[in-house]
Amino acid sequence: YDSHHSQPKLKPCPATSMIFSYGSRHTFRRAKNLRSRGSMIPTIRNQFNGMPSNGNMLSLGCRFYSNELEERKQALKDKLTQMKKNVQEEAKRGNLWEFHEMKGSNGKLFPGGATNGDKQFPALEGKDVTGRTKTIKNSDFLKHPLNIVFVSQKRLLTHYNILSWKRPMFKLFPMIPQYEVIIPTNIGYYLFDPLMWYRIKKDYNSEDLQKIIQMKIFTSVLEKDIKLECENSYTNYVYVVNKFGKIVWKACGSAESPELIGLKEFIDQYCKEYNYKL
């Protein structure tokens, strides 16, 4: 409503176009006829005062997209900050810190054992031996009460370590599916793909080959460092994941007899506690 004129002026507004398109002529005809009484003018004025104008709606839209953009920028900034911290920590430790950490430990950074089950195994996407894109996700784990996932970064160095876990567990629990994820840490490792796959095909059957994926290097950094907590690339990691995608047992390096016995007892106890049959 324009206070400088005696009649109300209608301003174009997208939010109120439907309201004004129906009955607007009748409303303003009544307003014109009853103008002398002053009965309709305040009503129309009150209706207009509560509606946003074109400028106000544009301002609301800009603020909405501005907030969304700020949230995206902040999320990206947090990821870059975390990556920067990882790079700084590696720079402080030196280029050979992984090698020195593994020296004389037979690939053992910690003993195998049960976890508190609060960490979720992330959905990981990669390519299988045929080059097709595959994803290991929670829906794959739902089919069985327990699943075993092997994770390695320098696959050629950890081949026999993985076999030391894979073969005994297949003999003890052939019904537990075994998955494997290869996370390359350097683009140069792709040059050794033919040799790596040749060694894997030599010791794996066709069914096991279908459960191996190799991730892309540029999409695997945060998954490796934050979610899986496998910082040292000179060793391999073993995760036992339940049907809900929770990590309930983990180990690393080559399998030792006490660890295999402990893992067998853990699986038996877990299945007995939750009435699972393998």
C-alpha cells in the first residue's frame, strides 16, 4: 500500500501471484465502491504488509544459498585441514618412518584382538580384476553374521601375510566371506598392477578374485587415514565386520598361532552369544 496515493497499488510479487489472479478484480471493485466508508482499505493494507516483496524474497533466497555455500566451504576447509595435518606429521617423522616402525616387528603394530564395536566400516569403491567398478558396502555384510576384510597398501609386500590369515580361516570357517581392499598410496604403484594381479591369480580361485577391489588413489586418502586407521603402508590389516558393518575384531601383519586361536574362539563365542549359525 502506497501512503502517498488514495488507492492501493499492486506490486508484482511471485509469491502472491496466485492470490491476486483469483478475485482481485472483485476485491478492488469493492474497495473502490466502499472507499468513502474506509472499510476495505485497511484490510487490503494489512494483507499487503504481511507479504514479502520481490526484493525481500530475493534477499531470503540469497541468504539461503549463501548459508549453503558457506557450509560446503567449511566442510571442504575441514578436509583440507586434516590432510594438511597428515602431511605435516609425515614430514616431521621423515620419509622412512614407516620402514623404521616396521623394522624387526614382522608387520605387527598391535596384537590382534576384539574391539568395542563402535567403529563403522566405510563403504569403499574400486575396480576388480576385470576392471569393473565395485563397491564393498554394508548391504554386502548383511548376508552373513560375520565377514573378514583384508586391507593392504603395498600389496606385493603383504601378499604372504594375507595368505597366512586367509587360508587357515577358510579351513576353519569356509562360510565366512572374505573381502580384500587394495589402497594404493602412490600413483607409481599402478605400474606394478600386472605383477600384482599375476601373483594374486596364482594363489586365489575365481570366486575369491571377485571379492577384491583396488581403490583409486585420489579417493582413498581420507578413507585410509581417518576411517580405517591404517597409517603404515608396509603392513596389512585384518578386520572382522559384523552384519551391521561394525568392526568387532582387528589385527595386522602376519598371522601368529595365538592370534588364530584367539580369533577362532572369538568367532565361536560371538555366534553363540547372538545365536548365529555359520
